[in-house]
Amino acid sequence: MKNKIIIASVILAVVLGAIGFWYYQRNVYSKEILKLEILGPEKADLAEEIEYTVKYKNNGDIKLEEPRLIFEYPQYSIPEESKALRQELILEDIYPGQEKTFYFKGRLVGSEGEIKKAKAWLSYRPKNLKARYESETSYTTQLGSVSLTLDFDLPSKIEAGKEITFKLNYFSNVNYPLSNLGIKIEYPVGFEFKSASPKPLETAEWEIGLLNKAEGGRLEIRGNITGQIDEEKTFKAQLGIWQEGTFILLKESIRAVKIVTPSLYISQQINGSPQYVASPGDTLHYEIFFKNIGNEAFTNLFLVARLEGKAFDFSTIKAPFGEFESGDNSIVFDWRSVSDLQFIDAQEEGKIEFWIDLNDSWPISGPQDNNPVIKNKVYLSQARQEFVNKVNTKIEIIQSGYHREETFGNSGPIPPEVGETTTYTITWQAKNYYNDVKNMQVRAKLGRGVGLTGRIFPDGANLTFDSASKEIVWKLENLAAGKGVTGAGPNVSFQVAFTPSESQKGTVPVIVNQAEIKGEDQFTGLTVSGAGGSIATGLPDDQTVSEQDGIVK
């Protein structure tokens, strides 16, 4: 029995020794001895070419055998030369103190502010050990500027049940061709899709394909929308790249609209409308209706219409059956001149009318001149009624063109020559007079043989370009009353390139056609617009270019 106990003890000791030796072998080497790191940019723009540096160093005194390096680009990157996102390299043995560097180039894809992580692993077997070790590391880069524009051209108010047509503009100023692009739109509840141009793959998805720098386009969607009064409906659009069936978001645009109902009593119409919104320069036709809603007739009445407002041009009043009193700017109608005022029986109705013009513009002395209105206070027997009509703002776009200026430093022959390219700088300056304007934008089409170079100042200007229609759109968002009139107004400059054809020889071709500015008047709720003249190669704004210099040679 004693011998059996001794034998068992020996066997146990041998087993424990073997386990201890194996544990020692597993732990005699620390993977921290191998230093592995990734270096790269902290921030990068969309599709900007960047380089990752992967470095390792053997800080120990043991040779590392059978090393394998794996580098993995951030998800959805574009590696150089169409390489795989995950690359594996079989390396030579790493001797003590040896270090080596590897480089991996690529482009990051994603939305602004997104964090992109690159990873690296290095596996190996220390000499005389059977176990394999692995070191790993990572590096993060934040996506900075995404030079893409995606904007809804959609009113802020929509009447319930009404058919609407809205646009979605997109534009790329990325210094790299973006392929496999697509657009998705999320419609609000209550929106019924009718049609779109170009046609979508489905009702809310479009294939854009390739988009080079300074190229863009537009979607136009038509449908019906229903909802409760004052309910807000949100439209969302996403521009992204398709990679292996996955939609990678690059840019997103969200726009909310409010459901409203049209308004409608009383006895006044201007230009046939009971709720007329006037504009500077308008000719107004006033019709004042009066109805006897009682049971007794009225006879021999006087009606006085008293007008108030800086917008009125009182020298233009035409009242064939009334007398104008300049002291208080009132028009008096009496029963002797107007038969409807002689006798008005119960439930009967009559009217008077007159005409007056509004000034094209009037002085702005301060904020008190914002949101102008025109008033008409009507007095009829014992009745009193005041009518207030809003006046739209006046907006202007000043379009000018130059060849010699310092913003871009233009090039090419002056006068322009057939087959040669000359660049010009086009500047737009916006003016807004009386009311704040929202969703203001300027549009113009480039002339024949003219293209956009992609150079824009300032850099943050919201400029899009539809390559098919050659239409440039500048979106200003909000523009306060008085901007550009009583102080500096917003402006944008962009460079165009003109290559004349043989058929244009001897002519003064148009570089940019007439510019149109429009926006939503925040006081009246209506769209206002203005226009600026076209720019030809004669460049009337550039004092260094003569009329002869504009004739194509």
C-alpha cells in the first residue's frame, strides 16, 4: 500500500511539472515587446486621398518568426488601385531591434463628422516557442468637409389637399469623381406620389451614377399632400454611395412644411382679390362692396375711403365718381354721383371703385419701415371698417462680369478666340428692401460654349449647377430686410470658362443669361422675384475690356 502511494505521488509530480513547464513556455514572452502602431491624418475631407503608415519594432531580444501583417481600411473606404479593404502581408522574420514601415493609401467615404477607424494586426511565433502571439492597434480619422450640396426647393407653407411640385437640387465640388451615387427621399405621412422627372427606380429612390467636380442635377417631384391645419410635414432626402448593396450616407437634407388653409368677408377687393398682397410698382384697382344686411332701406349715403401707407403714389389716383382730398388722402363718394348710394334696399348690394399706383420704391429710414402695409379705412353711414393689405418686399440681383480681377486670376485671350478657352469671373450681389425673405435663390443659365470651372468664392457659398440644363442656382436661405440697400449685401463669385465655336466668330456671345432672383417673403408668405441683365463677352462692368474686346476672333 505504501509503495502505491509513493508511485502515485511521483506521477502527480511529473504531471504538475509538465503543466508548469507548458505554462512557463506560454508566458515567458510578452506581446508588448513588439510595438505596432498606425499613423495617419486626424481629419480628412470626403474622398480626399490619405496615407496610413503602419510601423512595427521588435524591442525584445528574441527573433519573431512567421510574421503576418493584416491591415484593414475603415469601413466603406476606397483603397488605392482597387485593392481589398483587408490586406494581408506575409513578412520575413523580425530580428531583435528590427523595425519596418508600410504605407497604405486610400480615400474615406461617409458623412461629415463621422469617425472612421483603421485597424492593424501582426501575428508571429517567438523563436523556440510553439505558441503564436498577436499584437493589434487602430487609428481614427474624422471626416471633415463634405463638399456636396443637397437642397429642397420647397415652400414653407402648403395648402391642404393641394397638388404640389417641388425640386431637389444636388451638386458636387469634391475633388474626386464619385460613382455609384444614389438619392433617397422619405416622404411625410399624407403625401401621395404622382410623378417625377427624371423617373425614379421606385417612388422614392433615384440612381445618379457618376458625379464629377462642379457637376450637379435636379429632381422634380409631383404629388398631393393632406393633413390637419397647422400640422408640420417633414421631407427628408439622402445622397449616398452604393457599395455591395449598402447605401453609405454622404449628405442629408431635411425640410418641414406647414399645412395651411386659404383665407376669405367683406366688402373690399383689390385687383379682384379680397386678400390681395401688393407689390412695389403695382396698379391697384379697388372695389368696395356694401350690402344692406338689415330689414330697412338706406338712402342718400356718403362713402369715404381714407388711404394710408408710404407705398402709395397719390398723384396717380383715378376715381371717376369720387373726389380726392389730399389733406387726409381720402376719396369721397356721395349719392349724387353714385347711384348705388342713393337707395339700398334690404339684402341688396352696391359698390364703388377707384385706381391708384404704388411707388416702385420708397426710402428706408429704419426698422420701422420693415413689413409695410397699405390701409383703407372705409366710412359708410354709421359703419366703420379698416382693411389692411400687406406689401411684398422688393428684391434685386446685380449680375456683373469681369476678366481682369484678383479673386481667381483669369486666363485666356481677350478678345476671345475660336478654339481657345478664356475664363471670366461672374459676381452676383443680392438686395432686399422691405421684408425678411426666406429660401432666396438666384438662377441663371450659362451661354453656349460656357462651362463652370468649380472655383467659387466664398468657399461656403451654397451654389449648385445642373450640368444638363446648364443652370446655376445660388441659395441664400434667409435675407433680412434692407440687406444690400442700407448696408452690405451678400454676394458670390464663380469662374466660368468660354471656348468659342467657329459659328460665334465675329459676334459678342452671352456668357451668362439673365439672372432671376426669387424667395419667400416672410411677411406676406408669397414668392417674390426680380431679374438682372445678361453678361456678354463685352463685359460692361470690366473697365479694362472694350466693346471691341468682346468680339470673338
